[in-house]
Amino acid sequence: MASKDNSVNIKGDGAAKAAGTYHHGDLRAAVIAAGLTRLAEGDGTELGLRALARDVGVSATALYRHFPDKEALLDALADEGLRRLGALQAQAWLRAGGGHAGFKATGIAYVRFAYDEPAVFRLSFTRQMSERCEPGADGGEVGYNLLRAGVAQTMPNLEDPDTAALHAWALVHGLAMLILDRRIEWDEAMVEEVVGLTFGGKA
Amino acid sequence: MASKDNSVNIKGDGAAKAAGTYHHGDLRAAVIAAGLTRLAEGDGTELGLRALARDVGVSATALYRHFPDKEALLDALADEGLRRLGALQAQAWLRAGGGHAGFKATGIAYVRFAYDEPAVFRLSFTRQMSERCEPGADGGEVGYNLLRAGVAQTMPNLEDPDTAALHAWALVHGLAMLILDRRIEWDEAMVEEVVGLTFGGKA
DNA sequence: CTCGATATGTTTACAGTGACAACATATGGC
DNA sequence: GCCATATGTTGTCACTGTAAACATATCGAG
């Protein structure tokens, strides 16, 4: 049919057509990549299975060979989003050299990620976890570990580090969500200031 | 046809069949009430126009006489949700007698509302404001005024009250969202402790 | 190398959705 | 009493997620 070769393939490259091992190479990866791209482009249109499949050059129902249903696909996208967020936070932590500055940097990276990729961020956190996927294999591990490490390193002599960690997380998460939902305007200086109030303003 | 009288009317009472002024009485109000009820019952099923119309005892397309489209209907529901949240916060503020304790109470009420009515809370904040409805006529006014008043009264000599207000709002909002999305467990004592860190723990 | 088993992709079809147009009916002012 | 108008209904359309039946490529065993 040759309909596979001249597929439009506007997006969804990166992990697509990985030589000729299987029909497509590695669908699933390609679908996830295409999904993230589509989310990143921010067209408010809910990504539908048909559109996604067309992006990847495959017919709609093919996706069901790799995901039991749409929810599972979204779960996979959400997980990948969390992984990216964690990576950005780790990068920010390292670039700032750890310590107070590093901890604060991870917080700002959190909010910036939400601002840069609103759809991905919302999707990543809106999927209520568990119920569908049992604990473990969570893409948010990196971020969570960074949070714990940051608290431990920044305020070592604290009676309740859990409370402090939760406080920090809730702060940046709320900031991110409020910006995302247009409750407040994005403003880098403002974010730094607010985050600094909790994440160690003196550093 | 008498199909209107024997409508199931499981939910959606409260403002329904308000005597015989018009066909239904006051649809719109009835629809909003039914929608909130359906959201409150927490059945994860996205509320559809047909189901909502059936709840109220009316045929699906009748809703289009009162809302231009589904989005507008959801906007109305969101607005009503914000109004209720504001009312609960005001009540909490009064019950605690204002001041530090009152301010903290409004914060806790915020999180508790999200926990009690997750669907309504999420809907209320997920609708990105403006774009669709111009500023003004916002159901969140009460809550916002409480926030400003609380900050002003609790920490009067502050260089930047805006930052403090944002800090407080982001904290409770993030806490609410994290609980809603099952990132953290609901725990009244924990909420009080975390909120206390920012809202005046000494009071 | 041939051949079946299996994994992957396609076609067709179906129920459900939001939305529109045309039609029906009650309300209220003149 | 009568008509303009607000409200509610029926029928229909494009679209969506998804399942069943069918087609094809890949790989291991003989």
C-alpha cells in the first residue's frame, strides 16, 4: 500500500521509524513522543486517539496493541512528564551547586516547567496515581528524592522534616497551578521572591 | 405527553420546579444544582449534557437555551463552586473570631473544601478564567478579599503584602491539589501543621 | 528453508457525545 | 383575542473511544 512511507510525520520523530525490526520500529515510544510534542504545542484541543495515530503515521486502532485504553496512554504520557520534570530539577540543583541555592533552584525549576509546558504538567499531576498503576515505577521519584535531600541539607536540625518538605512542595505546586489556571500572572521575579520565602531566602 | 411530570428527578431538586411561572420553573438554576449534586456524588464519570438534562427532567438540547455550550455550563458550575468555597471560608473566619486564628481557619477551610468536594474544587479552578468571561462577576471575590484582609490583619508591618498573600494562597492551593490528586494523604493534623507554618503558627 | 505461531497494524462498525436546525408549545404584552 | 417571543423537543450530523474480524510481518522450530 505504501501508505506508511509517505506518512505526514509532522511530529513524533525522535523515537520513530527505528530501522526495520518491526512494522513501525518502536511504536509506543513514537506515540508517547508525538503525544508530548502535541501537548507542548499547546493547542488546547484535547489530543484524540485518531489525531495522535495520524501524527505517527498509523491507523487509530493500532494504538490498542500498545495501550489497553486511552487512559493508559495518558498515564504513560504523565509518567514521562514527571521524568522530565525530575530531570530539569536535578539539572537546576547541580547548576546551582546544591545547598540552599540548589534547593531554591529546584523549586523555581518546578514552577518554570509548569509555565513552559502547561499541558504536560497538568496531565502529569491530574492523573490520580495508584488505583491504576501500583506503586513503584513512578516517574516522579527523582523529583521526590531531590525534595527530601533538599530539606535534609537545607534545614538539618528540624523537628519535623516531613512537614517542611510538604510545605515546600505544596508551595511550588500551588504556585504552578495558580499560574497554569491563570489565577496569577507568570513573573519570574515574583516566583523567586515567593519561593525564597520558604526555600531559604537568605541564601 | 406527561413525560415531564413523571421525570425521575433523582437529584437536582432545591431550585427545580419552582411553581408554574415558566415551562420548568427555573431551569439554569436547576441544572446548576443538579450538576453540583452530580459532582458532589463523586462518580468519576464526566457529567454529560444528556445525563444532566435527564436528572432535571428535560431533553438534552433544552440546556442550550440557557448556556451557549457545555463550556459555559461548566463555567457557571465553577463559579458557583468558588462562591461556596468563599462562603465556607467566611464562615470559618467568623467562627474563629478573625485575627491569626481566623486567617489560619480560612486556609484550612480551603483545603478541607477541596477534600470534601474534589470534583467541584477541581472544576472551579481548572477552568482558566478570562478569555471566556471578562473580569468581574467572579465567584471567587469573597475568598480573595478574605485573603487580603487576613494578610493585612495578621502581618500589618510587611514590606510586600502581595508576596505574603501569594505565598499563603499558593500553599493552601498546592496542598489541596496534592491531596486531590492523591499525591499525599488527607490528614487533618498534618494540614493544620503545614498551614500553621505560614498562616501564623504561633496564634 | 518451510511453516505455523505470534505480534503487530488495518478495516469496519457501533454506541455515545456535543451541537445544530427545524419544529412545537407555553407566556405575556398589546 | 392575537401575535412576538421565550422556552422545550425531535431529528440529525460529525466526531470520539473501542471492540471484532481481518491482514501481514516477524521469529522460532522442524
